[in-house]
Amino acid sequence: QVQLVESGGGSVQAGGSLRLSCVVSRYDYDCMGWFRQAPGKEREGVAIIDVDGTTTYADSVKGRFTVSKDNAKKSLYLQMNSLQPEDTAMYYCVADRRTCALLGSRGLHFQAGIYENWGQGTQVTVSS
């Protein structure tokens, strides 16, 4: 069974930074990324990275967040800078065997229901 284990969440003030990490037990997934869910809201896609390293970001985080991966460490990362209170949420690591390009061609890359594999989540809280 695939395990995705996130870490790195915490509490910061607005303008601060955090780096989330996700270790994937089986590293044979083409599309990996991050979703988040704030209280009372639906899960939303934040950033994804394809097998070839191509990245896609939600408009709300462009220029502030950077998704990356280290194949040797079987790990996925999310560097979050200039954090704002509206970034407060539980952040989840996701993985899929299909490429992000394929999911994107069908408009599915930021649809939570598409991803079968999820981590347990790590909480990010940003205070003003």
C-alpha cells in the first residue's frame, strides 16, 4: 500500500515561510502535488509537478509557492513564502500514476477526487 507522509507544517506570522515535505513509499507516480483544505471549505489544488518536472500552480499561490521533488529521496516539497492568513489550511500530498499533462488536458489536474493517494495532512496556520 502506498504511503505518503507529510511534515513541515506549523504556525507562522503573515509574511513568513514554511517548507513542507512528503515522503512517498512507492515512487512510481508520474503526477504528484499538494492540495489544501481550510475549515468549512472544499479541498483545492495548490501545486503539482509532473514526471518531467513541469510544474503548475493555482493562481492564488503563483509567485509565492514552489513545488519540487527529489527522486533519490522519494520526496516531494512545497516551499511557501510570503504566507498570508488565507493560506491557513491542512495541506495534503497527493500522487497519481497518470501524468499531470494528461490530467491537465482533461481539466482534471486540480480536482481532488481524481487522486487516489493522499497523505494524512499537515496543518499550516498563518496569523496576521
